[in-house]
Amino acid sequence: MTGEHYDIEGLAVPRDMEQLHDLLERASTEHPHIPASDVMMFETAVMELANNVVEHGRPVGQVAWRFSLEVSADSLTARLADSGEEYAGWDAAASHDMPGEMAESGRGLPLASAVLDELDYQRDGASNVWTMVRRWQA
Amino acid sequence: MTEWQTDVSDGVAVIVCPARVSMAVAASFRDAIAAAVAQAPKVVVDLGPTAFIDSSGLGALVSGLKTCRQAGGDLRIAGAGEQVRTVLRLTNLDRILRPQDTVEDARRDW
């Protein structure tokens, strides 16, 4: 079965973000056609974007998010929307730049970019919206 | 709160990681490495149980590596699975944290 949607929501705190692991695991179990390595890398990207919302969401502790996932025959598409103030850190051109090896931060978005076919940020009304796509050979 | 199991023997501290080394536990991971270094500056991080690591966990590993080296030791990683190895490679961290297959391999010649 493809074309199925999953939706969950929560607050931008680390505990609530853990639900995303469970959702992706459920989607993977229910759709065995998705290659395990693609789920794994997609999950990596999703959690980096989720962390980004926790880390940069303002006001702290009051940002709500909604995550939707769509499974197709050859791709996973996720949309992560949050109610926080506009995210100022997005630079599509620089999103692939991996920091130096001894850096202790700054790898989140470059890592997400590296494992996704598409990563996009839009400010939509009062929401920040991240769109993530990973495709495979069906 | 994640409990970090640390065993020290023959001058090497081994820290066993949980299933997910993510933002929720990154701060306590840093603390666990610092506590281990205080006992032995040669630290092996056992990622055998870890199915998932994120960039916060990677940051804690780099921080731990620096802490160990400042104390005259080093940090090695062991038992990394597919996700951890892929993420290390994509972030170029496999250049400074070369994954060893087992804790025994990591302890060898140390």
C-alpha cells in the first residue's frame, strides 16, 4: 500500500521529538517495500530537522510542530511545520557545507542535505515549513 | 535520564552507549566522557547497542575526543553499526574517529 499519510504533532522539546523515531519505524514496518537503508537515512535527516526546531524554535518551549509523512512507491516525503518565529539561519547555498572535523556543532543541516534528494525551507504565514524528500530505485 | 555505564580496567575506560545517542542525551553523554577521563584518559566509546546517532551525539564525541587528548589520552570508538558508520563518513568524522569493530580491537596496542 502506498500513498499513505501519517500525521503527528507535539511540542518542540526533545522528549516529544522521540515520537518521530517511532512513527518512521511504524511506516517502515507497514511498507516493507521501502529499502531499510533509505528509511535509516531519511530518519537521520528528519531528526536533524527536528533538532533544529528544538534548538532554534522561539519562544523556547512554546513552539508546536506538526509532522506529516507520505509514502510512495519510490520516495518518502516529510513536511515538518512549526509555529515558531521565522527561522533566520537558512541558506540553501550553504546548507551542504560540512564544518571542520574538530567542530562540535553545525553538522545538522549539512548532514540532512547529504542524505536527502530535496530539502527546502519556506516561511508560510505564521509557520516555518521544512520539506524533505528521499527517493530510491523502485 | 540515561545511565551511562562506564567500566575502567587496565587504564582504559569503556563507556557503553544506549540505543539512541541523540539530542536528548548529548549533555549527559559529555558528562559521562568527562567523568571517564577523570579516571582514565584512554576512553573507548562502545557504540554496539547504538542504532542511531545524530549531530548532537557527534558533537559530544568530538568534545570528548578533545577532552581526552587534553588529558594526555585519546578516544576511540567501537562497534558502530551501519547508521553510525554512514553518518561518520558523511560528516568526515571517520578521519578522526576511525571505527573499530569491537571494544577488544579498540583496546589493542594501547
